[in-house]
Amino acid sequence: MAPAKKIVFKTKHELAVELAKYTANLSSKFCKERGIFTVVLSGGDLISWLWKLLEPPYADSIEWSKWHIFWVDERVCGWDDADSNYKLAYDGFLSKVPVPAENIYAIDKGLGAEGNAELAAERYEECLKEKVNKNIIRTYKSSGFPQFDLQLLGMGPDGHMASLFPGHDQINEKVKWVTFITDSPKPPPKRITFTLPVINCASYNVMAVCDKEQADSVAAALTHTKDVPAGRLTADVEVVWFLDQAAASKLKGWCSIL
Ligand SMILES: O=C1O[C@H](COP(=O)(O)O)[C@@H](O)[C@H](O)[C@H]1O
């Protein structure tokens, strides 16, 4: 289990620049080693901090054709719904880079539109298993859980990550790869989400958080003074918290500031 690193940035702009560099370095490493780079996206603000990847030197140098894109959580709705994490990522990032359409694994379109959270979670887990069988996704040591190369995560003000919310049972799931919630405290209520064991098997986990609304939960998660889902985040190789000064404002003195 990797200890959490924290980096505090003066501005969101600087955070986005460093996030692009970090992602591009890992892309280059995994594309060289495996010919594939598996990337897991979240929804929320994270997508707006990926803009630097769309610019030089990254836009033209990243081997986009080797990227495979998954979602750590998804709202159970149509792909064109304003709540959709797929739509958010497509409009803000994926439509601007040449990742092949067949390498983008969104929630099942029909089940999403129908609002069938349970079946949508089962179908997404089947999708992951199929990609494991095709050696697109690696598995974690002997556990059999999928191991993604890089997950780009965010955290809500209540300390939730993915769609694992405080006080809800999904955080305790130990067997399934993907589970669902139908009473999410943050709208919309129906969502599917990777489970904690899957999230924590990733080789590299980035948790990017900005703004003062998240400051209490950032402090709770990183000092373990209160049990919030994001405080359980680990990774196989490295977990790094990318914070702006407002999000880090309740942490006392021990972060590296860029
Ligand atoms: O609902 C969600 O919230 C979290 C955090 O979002 P943010 O807007 O506070 O950054 C997000 O990571 C997750 O993917 C999304 O479904």
C-alpha cells in the first residue's frame, strides 16, 4: 500500500499544468511497457482540469490511440443527459483527442437511459471482465481484481469519492467490482461505481481537489480524524493528492507547495 503524497498548488492553472505532465509521463511509461494505457476518469470538476493535455506539447506527443478510457462512477441516465459523466468527459476532453471510439467504455447506453442501476452495474462489471480476458486491463497480483494504470479522481465536500458516499453501505463492498446506489445524497440518486478494492488496486491514483468547500474533508481524509470515503484511498504504486491552497487550507504545515 502506497503512502499518500500531497502537492499544493497556488492556482488551479498550475495544478492543471502539473496534472498534464504527470499523466503524460505515465502514458509514455505504460505505452512503452505494455502498448496500452488504461485511464479511469471521474466526473465533477476533474474534467475541467484536463485542458492542458489538449495543448502542446501533449496534444501531439501523447499516444492517444493506445489509451483505453473507463469511468470510476457514472450517473444512471442517458449519454446525452446533462448529469452524465460520459457526456461531461466527451464534451470537455474526449471529443478533442484522437482516442479511438472503440477504446471508450461508457455505461450501457440503454440501461442508462432506462435508469436500471443494478443491471447497469452488472453490465459494466462484465465489460471490465471482458477487457481483463483480452489483456487490456491487468489484474492485481493474485486477487483477480482489475488493476488500472491511472485513475483521475475527485472528492465532494462530504468526502465522497466515485459514488461511495459517507454513511452508505457501498463503501463496504468487498467482492463486486462495480456496485450501484439508488439513493445518492448528491443528485442524481441512481449511480454505478467502482468498489473500494478496485479503486485501491490501481497502480497510480490521483485525487485532484480544489476550493474551500472541500477543505474540511481534505483534512479529515489526510489526517484520518474522521472516516470519510476519500480517506480510504490508496494505490498499488502511488497515490497523489493534487490540491489548491483553498482545499489544503485546513491542513497543517506538512505539504509540499509548488
Ligand atoms: O458526483 C460526483 O462527484 C464527485 C466529486 O465531484 P466534484 O464536482 O466535487 O469535483 C466526482 O468525483 C464523481 O465522479 C461524480 O459522479
